[in-house]
Amino acid sequence: MTTYVALLRGVNLGPHRAVAMPRLAELARGLGYDDVWTWVNSGNLVLTTPRAAATVEREVADALEREYGTRIDVTVRSADELAALLGENPFPEGSPSRVTVAFLTGPAPYGLEGRIAAVATDAEPFVVADREVWVLYGDGIAGSRLATGFIRTVGVSATTRTLGTVTRVVAKIRTRAG
């Protein structure tokens, strides 16, 4: 059994404002997942299953589409992947509320570094990894041109979380595991 975190893109922002976390957990339980819970109101679904990550992504996205009538992108990482990711933070000096991780649905596309560099300011250093993009918003996320247009800049589906959110989800998974 693997513990996964399903990260929903744009939940309770923009057009997907009505996705209640208790209902999201219900949908996941209905798909046969175990130890299901959510973290905050922004689409962080934790579950345990022997199924592969790609299967979880597809099943959760399909269930959400049936429930809400619109496609919501879902990106899945294992709890172990998220814990390892915390150790790879390229901006350990950054405030957890200003360091973000964008979780891409697939490998970073060719030329992504150049596209981000064309939009980012000097106060927004970034690192492109295989399936994640780290950004330190030195002047804050609010008002950042990069933050506002990030998905268009990246060119693939992605969902972003602050380092603080990822850290708290990993800590809660560890606490629940005993």
C-alpha cells in the first residue's frame, strides 16, 4: 500500500469554487481508497492504495468530472516523493510562504527555463526539476507577474503549493502513520 497526495489544480479558485473537501474525501472513499483525508480547502487529498499513481490521477479526475461536470487536473505524488522533495528545496533560506513548488503533470517541457526567465524578476529565482518547478518569490506572490501567468508560462498542466503547505501535509502523514 502506498500513501499518495492527489493535488487538484485550481480547486476553490476560479471556476472550481464549489469543491467541498468533505465531498472530495467521500468521492475518494467511493473509489475504494483507504485512510482518506484532506488538508485545507485547496484540493490536497491524501489516500492509501496499492494502485499506481497514474491510476489514482485518472480515477480521481474522472470522479470529479462526473461530480462537477468539468475536468479538474489532478497531479499525484507519493508521500515518500513529497518527503524527499522537501530535502531537495533549493531555497532553504526562503520563507515557507514565499517558496512554491509547482507540480507538473509530466516532465518539464523543453525550453521551460527560458520561458520562465523571460517573465521572472531578479527577486524570483527558480529551479526547474524533472516534474517540479521551484520558485522563491522574494517580493511575495501577490502582484507577481510570474505567479499570475505561471500556468501559461509553463505550458503544461501544473498545480502550485507553498513549501509551508507541502511541509505540513508531509508532517501530518508522518504523524498519522505513527
